Amino acid sequence: MQPAVRTVIVEVGIDESGKFWTAIWPVLAIRSTIERTYSRSAERQGSAGDGSEKFMLAKGWFLESQHCRDALLVCVPESGIAVLPFDDWSLEADNVVRRPVVCNWPESEDEVKLAPTIARLRKTLEKLPPGVYDTTNQE
């Protein structure tokens, strides 16, 4: 029995010889972390104590900013669990392009259903000039 919806990472890469490769990894979870930055006047003395928000606010600290940082926890057979941040959905790395895909079909249909995504990612890499394999610094 499969879950109602699976999510996978489709990864397409190109090596130095120009050969393409593809990997499909299951997404185990989505991790969301709220990061907060606190500040206070420079005239105030003392530390942040135990770091709890209650303590800091009582000692004159204030919340300056907060944002949510999301990541996909992916099962990579060769190395275990990988954490792939997806700030701005920029899941590109040197010579690799990745995309999360929600799969609302049985795993047995992945080859057919994921083929268009694989083709799009491969076209992204094919646009690179010969000998250039860094997709992060292209203009």
C-alpha cells in the first residue's frame, strides 16, 4: 500500500565527459524551521541568559526579524538522508538540476509519468555551452 501522495526529487546531471545521468529519490519529510533574530540596545548589559524568548524579552531584547527556512529530507541510498534546502526553489548545484515532484500515481508508473520532468531538466543542462558544467553561475 502506498501513501495517498508520494513526493520525489528528480535529479538530472551531466559529468565532465558530457554524459547525462538521472536519479530519483524519495522525499521522507519536509522540514520547516523558523529562524528568529533578536536585538537590543547596545547600552544594555548582560547576556541572553538561557536564550528563551521569555527571558530575552524580559531583559530588553526584541524580535528584529523572523523567517521560515524549508528543506526536503531525501533518502539517498549511497549516503543516507540528505537535507536539500529549497529557499527560492533554487535546487541547482554544479552540473546538476533537481526538482521536487508530487506523484499521485503508483510507483510502477514513475518511468512514464516522470519522463517529461526528466526531459525538461535535461534540456536545462543541454543549454550550457560545451565544457561549461556550472548551472549556478549562468546569466
